Amino acid sequence: MQFDILIVGAGLAGSVCARELADAGHTVLVIDKRSHVGGNAYDRYDDHGVLIHPYGPHIFHTNAKRVLEWLSRFTTWRFYEHRVLASVDGRLFPIPINRTTLNKLYRLDLDESGAAAWLERVRQPRDHIRTSEDLVLSSVGSELCEKFFRGYTRKQWGLDLSDLSAGVAARIPTRTNDDDRYFTDTYQLMPAEGYSAMFRCMLDHPNITTHLETDYFTLRSTIQARHTIYTGPIDAFFNYRFGRLPYRSILFEHRHFPDVPAYQSVGTINYPNEEDYTRVTEFKHLTGQSHTGTSIVREYPQSNGEPYYPIPRPQHEEIFQQYNALADQLLNVTFVGRLAQYRYYNMDQIVAAALKKSEYILTHLK
Ligand code: FAD
Ligand code: UDP
């Protein structure tokens, strides 16, 4: 087989690169070991006709107009702002913590400046914010940390807040107003026909060939390409020569409830201290689908299994940098994506990274 470009992984990183390079006139072979395109953002209708996200809830949000415009070539959008409640001491509260959370939890009647003053009193400021524990304690103090963050983090990562880089908990802001949206990005949208339809459209190009159920490592030596784009785990590419990079996995428990029009009041409910799962998502909120029944997913984090999350810690970053130094020496291979760059990237950051890498390849490919 002879192609200009081989792309390993038909997830967002691989598909964006494929389309950019195909549009520029290159022939592209995309392979994926899974039986579908879309990577973890893949969606499908379950046996009951409800559109679900098999690999957990995916909500698109971005401030990057360029990313939105690029994706808009392949989908129209449905406006959707995600809202999340946390079940704490048997009651539901808005998360991110906001004025409503404080008033409901402590039976107060704070206005915005009162909420700010209240947080100022309980927060435990730190000179240096190094870990997620530093970040949470310096934002909301120890009681809210125990109620909303420590247990969830322990379940999600199998680690204490103090063992994770600050960036993990920094994803969740603290608010003194009543804004109960999970994200505050300028653009918060869902692909109108779903993610898989968007991916199919992206890969529908005469220069793109897609082979599914094809593992790179079983045919590495048989494919000829001038350039390879690799979006799988970087440690696997180098045969784990510096040891395994830890990734966090999740067991997704999908359930359908016939004749239950609504299972919960918002898209996701988090369970920081109760239950073995971290959160429950009801897909109809995200997709806007009408159906007489409903489908949900419960997430049980695991240490073994399909790699889903890089685990942000300084010692893991050190191992990653060893692999990254090797990657930098390979001029005919580009590493991009959440697993190849070992970065806790959202979808929009993946699109931005893939566009940047594609641009670089197009300038340098002889
Ligand atoms: P992936 O989607 O992992 O794609 C990599 C592909 O490479 C996979 O399909 C894999 O099968 C393939 N592959 C790997 N190794 C090989 C090999 N050896 N041979 C062939 N193929 C191979 N982002 C958001 O913006 N909003 C959200 O709400 C959101 N929710 C998320 C929820 C969960 C539970 C998870 C896990 C992630 C979430 N994300 C979310 C992040 C989002 O999934 C990623 O940013 C994005 O999908 C990463 O794309 P990618 O192409 O880098 O990786
Ligand atoms: N987090 C938490 N409690 C919550 C929500 C989040 O402690 O109710 C922490 C936890 O460490 C989590 C991180 O913040 O892993 C990032 O949360 P996010 O919802 O962004 O995770 P993702 O959707 O990427 O799994």
C-alpha cells in the first residue's frame, strides 16, 4: 500500500489532520483498531433508539472561533449549555460551586459580595499553587473541599488531590454569582446530527481511505507512507522503553429505562462521596432528542483498561518528556492528540493542535 500520509487513529486528532492534508492534495490512509471512526467522541443510537455516547458524555465548548468555523464545515449545531449538580449529604447542589450552592448548603441568604466575603473567610490561601489540593483549598477551604472535591478526585484518579497537578481541579472554577453552567465558553454547542455524522462528513473525501479494525502495530512494517501521524499512546509507539505512562480508564455502565421520559433534572449529576461511580449522565439533555424512554451512563473509573485520561503529575510529565524527546527526532512522524501528547485536552484543544500540526506538515513535507 502506498499513500502520502498514514494516520494512526480515526479520532478527532486523526480525522482533522486527514481532512486538512487531503484538502491540500495528499493521499491519506487512516487506520483505527476500533470498528468505528470518531475515537472517544463517537456516538451511536442504542438498541432502543436513543443517541448515546458509548465512551462517556461529550459536550463541545470553545472560545476559539477558528475551531468552531473549521468544524462547522462538517456539521450544523444545536445550542446546548451543560448543567451539573453534585449530590452531597443526600441533596443536590450546583457544581461549579456558586452563590446558590453556598446559600443552599449553609442555609444562608448571601448576595454576590456576601458570597465573595464568605469564601474569603473560609479559603486557605497558598503562596504556591502546585497541586490540585493547593488549588481547591486556596479557592474554597477545607470543608467544601471534602464535600465536593476530595472524594470525587479519589474515585476519578485513584489518587489524592495533593498528588495531582493543579491543572486538574483548575478545570472547575468557583463562582460568587448564580451562573450554574458547567462551562462559560463563548460557544457551547452539540453537533445537530451527532458526532459520528460529523466525522463521516469530515472523512468523506476522495483522497482519504479509512481502514477500521486495523492495529498499527500489526502492520507497521508493511505500509509505505512519506509521513505518519500517530494519535495513539506515545509510550506504546516506542515499545514502552522508558516504562509505561499511566493512563486512567473508565468502565461505562449504560442503562435504558423504557417509559421513563426523564431520569434526572440536568445532563449530569456528580457523586463526590456517595456511590462507586463518579457521575451519571442522561443523554437526552445533551442531544435534545425526544423519546418515550431514556438512556443514561454511569462512570466507574479504573486503573486498567482502554486508556482515556493522561494523569497529570510531575513524575508522569518527566516520563512523557523522555518519549517526547525521541518523538522530536523522528522527522517523518508527527505525534498529536490526547494520548500521543499526554495532555488532558478537550475536543476544541485537539482540533487546534491538529490544525497546527497539519499546517507544519504541509510546510515541511517535501
Ligand atoms: P481519541 O479519541 O482517543 O482517538 C485516538 C484513536 O486512536 C482511537 O480511536 C484509538 O482506537 C486509535 N488508536 C490508538 N492506538 C492505535 C493503534 N495502535 N492502531 C490503530 N488505532 C489506534 N472533551 C470535550 O471537549 N468535552 C467533553 O465533554 C469531553 N468529555 C469527555 C469524557 C470522557 C469520559 C473522556 C474520556 C474524554 C472526554 N473529552 C471531552 C475529551 C475528548 O474525548 C478528547 O479531547 C478527544 O476525543 C481526543 O481525541 P484524540 O483523537 O486525541 O483521541
Ligand atoms: N472534580 C471534583 N468534583 C466534581 C467535579 C470535578 O473533584 O464534582 C475534579 C476532579 O478531580 C475531576 C476534575 O475536577 O477529575 C475535572 O473535572 P471535569 O468535570 O472537568 O472532568 P472530565 O469531564 O474531564 O472527566
